[in-house]
Amino acid sequence: MRSFALALAACSLAVAPLAAQQERATFAVLPFQNEQSFGLEPETYRALEAGLAQLLASELARSPGGQVADRGRTSEAVGKPTVPPTRLDAASAQRIGGLVGARYVVLGNFVDAYGKTRVNARVVDASSGQFLKAVSNDDPRLQTRDKLHAAVQTLAGKILAELGLPAPAASPPLPTSAVIAFSRGLAAEEAGDRAAAAKEFQAALDAAPNFADAKEAASRVR
């Protein structure tokens, strides 16, 4: 009997860490705010608001300890009348987190001045409504438009490190042409123009054949 009890206890100890490992932090990444960028077409900057958010969400989801709230539900929550339509603050982020079941909500913004870029993000604890961390591409080597996806990857790494979550496996950054085409595809899809969306997603894949988000999006609009 005593040996059986010891074996049962050992099993319990083995299961507990496994259960803990299976718990993953859920993120909701909200559309980025464009801070008066110039140098590209206005519609491109509008498209990047959703595109950069999606790319950051994908990077966070690649961590073994992270996952992302459903994009459709998050978009719907952002459009709720209880959420201010413009400047999203910590209280708005907390409400959105509650609506989509996210533990953390990420607010971002970017500025592009003829190719000189800054990308910033703030993390909100959805349970308390408190800002936890602000991160940026503060390395000057990441402050040019051609390093846009590398900057997003850096933001994701900083967020995960701050929360004590494992970093995803390293992956090469995407060319900015692919990022822009993907973002414009998302904008076209949101507008209901599936043909235009498919064309943009294919352009993203032409620039980056292994672009997983673009592959998924292309399949979605076919």
C-alpha cells in the first residue's frame, strides 16, 4: 500500500509541471496607430496599422508559451461602442482583453518619415488594466523601412522576455515589400474585395515564398 501511495504521489508531481507547461499566455494585439507617417501612399500606412499588428501577433504566437486571441473576435471587440474609436488606452485594452479572453493586450504605434521608422508597443495586463512594459526598436540599425519586420520581431522578443516567456525559434525577417503587400491584402479583405486581397497576398508570397501568414490569407480569400 505504501509503495502504491508513493507511486501515486510521483505521478502527481510529474503531471503538475506538465499541466503548467501546457498553459499559454493569450495575447490580443490591437491595430497599430499611424503617427503621421509620410513618404508612402496614405492607404499603405492605413493598411500597415493592421498588418504590423498581425505580424507582431504571429511572432508572439510562435513562442511555446504564447498564443493569440482570435483575430476576428479582436477586430469585433475593437469596434464595440464601449471602446473609444481613436486613442486606445489601458482601460480600453482591459475591456477588449475581457471580451476576447486575452491575458495581455498589446497596443502599438509606428511612424515612418521617408524611410526612417520607429515602431513601439505597450503591454497591458488585462486582469488589472495596468501597463506592464513599453518596447521599441531603439537600435538605430532597426530604424529604417527595410528593417520593418526585423523591428517587429525585436518588439516580440522584448515583450516575451519581459513576461518570462520563451523566445520563438529564430527566423529570417521578411522583406518590407512582402510586409506592405500583405498589409494591403488585409485591408482589401476587410473591405470585402477578395480579388484585390488575393492579388496582394500573392505579391507578398512572390516576395517571400515562405511567408506563412500570407499563405494562410491567400487560402482564406480564394
